[in-house]
Amino acid sequence: MRICLPRASAILAAALLAAGCRKQDEGADQAPVKKPAALVKAVPAKAESLVQWFETTGDVVAANPVGIRAMLDGPVSFCPWREGDTVPAGEKLIEIDRPVYREEVRAAEAALAVARARLADLRAGARPEEIAQANETVKQFQESADFAAGDLRRIEQMVKSGSLPGEALDKARVEHIRQASQLAAAQEKLQMLQAGPTATAVAVQEALVKEAEARVERAKATLAECVLTAPFASQITRVHVRPGDLATARAPLLDLIEKDALVVRFSLPEAQSTMVHMDTPLTLAFDALAGRSVESRILRVYPEADPGTRTRLVEAAVPPGVGMVPGMFARVKVAARTLADVVVVPESALVVLPNGEAVAFVVEDGKAVRRKVKTALETGGKVAVESGIEEGETVIVQGNDALKDGAPVQVAGQKKDGGGHEEAGKDNQSR
């Protein structure tokens, strides 16, 4: 039997329509499928201090190395030291034999004694016997002057009478004047002895005493240059001369260091050098001590950077008793940056979007809520959050790669209570 095509097409369309209606009826009877919550791991955001450490290497050096040098020429008469010897502060290290300087001191001291004696005589004034002697001299010259005056008068009368020639009168006048002058000098000396020395005479002699004292000090200073002493408690690192060697001016004699004043000197790049300052904490580790580490602090940051390497020298203190010596190797770990009391989350909590924006997901009412995060510091697997997350919020650290904002989540280690809210599991409750 033949079936016409129009009729067959109609039958097929009716069958398809009937089948579609049955499927719609069946779908209307079934409930929608609910997507399961994503299993994630989360931790609470904590407020703590975060330190960014910078690691480098350095050398142990002496903080106060000193080179003892000769101030003058001469043979070395004293130098019993060897490398490694320790000496207390003020200990005699080197002596250069120069007898001429000792004699100059003696001569200067003798001249000073003379000047002081003369000053003492001036200040003491005339002795009683000197004044008595001056009085007697005045009396003698007074008698001689009186006699010369009487003799002059007598001769004048005899010349007038013609008994003596005129030359006798001239001689008598000369003698009278001489005796009067001697009397005046004796009287003046007596007055000076009675009055004592003048202020000017005393001042001049005092100045002479000070000049003599200065010459003594100068001679002693020159002699002192022959003996060199330790400026502080020291350890001798090198000896350049032996007794009998000829020392010359500015030539090295001994090298020494302050034993317990050691530092670790290292370099920091430009960026890190601007983050450190005096008293910045750091850790020192020494290979010579099997990696033993000690806590220390920065003592000095040099004011200039090396233009060739663009680095800056820094010194850190070596604690006493560590047992290090100059030249040893040190590993340095510097706290280049420290943030105190900041919100810290694990580094895995951050998700970087294709546009470079950093986000994190926090758990709120069983859902993952996306937050835009601004970070302040990342170090050691931790991140200091400047904004976006508050202390105590639960931050997703695992399973957050494919999360969407508002997606339901199930935190590992937690279970939902009867009301559909998440609660801590047995392990969390025990903790």
C-alpha cells in the first residue's frame, strides 16, 4: 500500500509533538538539582608583627685598629712583645734610647730652679743685715760729705786771703760734689732696701719662671716621645721592630686592636640600605662556630654609597665572648623592614586576577565573599594586609583558585548544624 508523502509528514510531526509534550510533563514533575558546596581550607586572619629579612655575608673586623709609629729617630731599647700578646691600658710598648733628651730635661730643670730662687729673693725683700749695712754706708758717706763741705769753706777763705792758689778751690769743689753724689746713692739704696722690690721687678721675674717651666715641659714632652704606651687594653697583631733596630720618624712599630671590640662589616644594596638604621636588629651566623648564630644590632651605617657597586657599608656588633677574630666569615640576616601589629594572612590566601588585582575570599554565612586586598609586605610565606581583611575573619587559603564571589563553601574540619550554619568539628572543638 502506498502512502502519500504529505500524509506521512503530518503523521511524523504529530508523533514528535506528542513526544515533546511527554518530556515537558516529566521535567515539570522533577525537582531542580542543587550544586554542592566547594570544600575549602580556611584560617583566621591574625594581628601580629611581620619582619622582612635580608640575607648577606660579611667579615669580622676590628672596630678600633691602631698602628703605633715612631715620633723620632733612635735605636729601639725596649720591645719584648710578640703577635698575640695582650697588654693593659697604659702599658709601656716601645722605648727609643735618646740620652740627649734626658740631659735637656735636667738642664731645663736646673734653669727653672735658678729662676724660682731669684723670685723668692725678690718676694722676701732685703734682709735686716743688708739694711743695717746700708745705714752704715750712708753714715760714712754723710761724714765724708760733711768733711768735704767744711774743707771747701776753709779753702775758699784761704784762696780769698791769697794763702792758696785758685786751683785748690776747684779741687775742693770737685771733691765736695763727689762726696755728695756718693751720699745720695747710698741713701737711695737704703730707701730701696727698706721699700722692697717693685711690682715690675716681681712681674718680670715671675715671667722668667714661667718661661723656665715651659722649657722643662717641652723637654719632658720630647723625652716622652721616646716611650710609647698602649692607648687601651689591647692585643698585638703585628710587631715590626726588635730591640736594637733603628726606629725612624713615622715608621710603623706595632699594630694592635682592642680585643673585645669586634664588628661584622657588610654591604647592603641601595634599596635595603635605606630601610636600616642604628639599632636595627639582625642575626649573625659564623661558619667557624659550626653555624652558631647570635643576636645583634647595627652599630653604624656609613653615610655614603659606593658609586661602583651601589652598595652601602654597615657595621654590626659582635657580642663579647663569641670567640671570633678579625678576618673570619659571617652570615648576616638583617631585619630590613618591620611592621608591628598588622593583619597577617598566609600567602596562599591571595588570588591574582588577570588584570593584576589581588583578591582574597573570606567565609561569611557559608559563602565565599571576594575582597579586594591591598598588601603592605610579603615575606616568609606570609602577607601583611593593609586593607580588605580584618583581624579574626576566616580567610580561605586552599581551594580558592576556582571560587566565585558568593559561592557556597564547606570549610574543612567544620560541619553544619541543624540550621544549616557551619560549626567546628570535633578536632577544632578539642583545640
